[in-house]
Amino acid sequence: RHARRGPAARRPRVRVAGLVDDFRKGIEDAVKQAGRPMTLEGAYKEIDRLTAAAAQAQTKEREQMQLRQKAEGYAQECSISEKLLVDKLQVEQKRTEEARKEVAAEYEAAAQPLKADLRVQKEATAAAQKA
């Protein structure tokens, strides 16, 4: 075998099998700390379950975010259409008020001669009663 050079020469040699054992031991220690006795397969299943749960939670969060954005969009549309309706209503009220004033003015103009006639008649009646 050739000698290792560089930083590899300073690192202790580790057999791959030893690494796997260390890994297994690390997982089993973590499982013991969690308080449930578990085999390596059980630990892997637990890891898979937790990963799946995290993915599901993320998906749910994303869906809620989309729903929230949709709701905000609808709310904006509603407020915009509400503003438009209010504006239309105000315009209609102004038109109605102007039309009412015009009609009142026309009636007033038409009534002037009649009022004058009525006044003349009253005066004539009063004069006739005095006489």
C-alpha cells in the first residue's frame, strides 16, 4: 500500500463497517433518550414517519397560504365593487335632486300667473263684500 499524503495522513483510518456500527449506535442511543425501545428498522420507520408528517404540515401550510391570498383577493374585489356602487348611488342621488329642483322650478313658473289671477279674484271678492 502506498502512504497517504496531505491532510488524509493526519486523519485516523476508519473502517466503513465501524462507521455503520457507530451510526447504528448513535441512532439507538437517540431512541433510548426518546424513551421508547426501538430497533434500527423502527428508528428508520420513525424517521420516515416524521419526514412525512413534516411534508404534510408544509403542504397544509402552503394550502392555507393560498386560501388566505384568495380570500384577500375576493375582499379587495368586494371593496372595489362596493366603492363603485356607492359612487353610482351618489351620482344617482345628485341627478334625482337636480331633476326635483328643475320640476319644482317649472311648477313654480307655471303657477305664477295662476297665483296672480287668484290674488286678483280675492281682491275683487273682498271689494265686492265691502260694497
